[in-house]
Amino acid sequence: MLKLIASKFTHIATYSMGTTVGSLGKAYDQGDSNGLVAKAASELNAEAGKTLISMAQGIHQSENPEIFRQEVESAFTAAREANAKHPGTVWGLIFTNQYIHDDERGGEVLKLINQNKERARAAGLKVGVRTHTCHHIVDN
């Protein structure tokens, strides 16, 4: 599917790593298919010998702290491994939470970004956010 997508687009973003209760404790590529996108993109790019598609890896903020912890760690691991296989495949991490409807939740996402941005920058990654109501982050 990525080969088809790469024929029309050069950049994509995913929603999450797909971490669930069922994938806790497993390697990032042993769970939901969302966790395979960075790996597949790096393989496609490596086969082509050039960057056909680059991506921002999504990280979904779960209500379950253990799922969220693994989601963050998996995203960093997937980005590192993808970029080791083909540099520039993963250019950033996108923190997501579609349930931001108030300033408190917006502040939580902003906190997550601030907690992880130096680590991301050290890995050569940009950091961003995807929400439905950005004013809850901007106001914080």
C-alpha cells in the first residue's frame, strides 16, 4: 500500500503506533498494523535507494498510562530503526488526542510535547501535535 501512496504523496503522518492492552510488552512491530508503517516506509525507501516517502509517526495519548508509555517508546524505537535503515524516512513525531475539549486536556498534550521534544530533537526529529481544537493548547 505504501508503494501506491508513494506514487501520489511524498509525506504522510500516521495517527498512532496502535498500542493496545493486547500488545503491551510486545515489540512495536508485533501489534497493530499502525506500528509497521515506519518500518515499511524505510524498507521501500531502502529498496529504491532514495526517499520515496517520509513520515511523521503518530503517538496517541491513551487514558491508560502503561499503554501510553509503550506508545511513546515504540514511536521513538520505530523512528530510530526506520532512519537507521534509510535516513530521513521518519522526520517527526506527532502527539495526538482527539478528546481535547477543554484547557486541562490541552495542557496535558502540551506537557507531553514538552517532556519529549528534547529527546526527539536529539534523535533528529521534529515534534508536533494533531488535535481538533488547537486553542486549548495555544491558550496554555
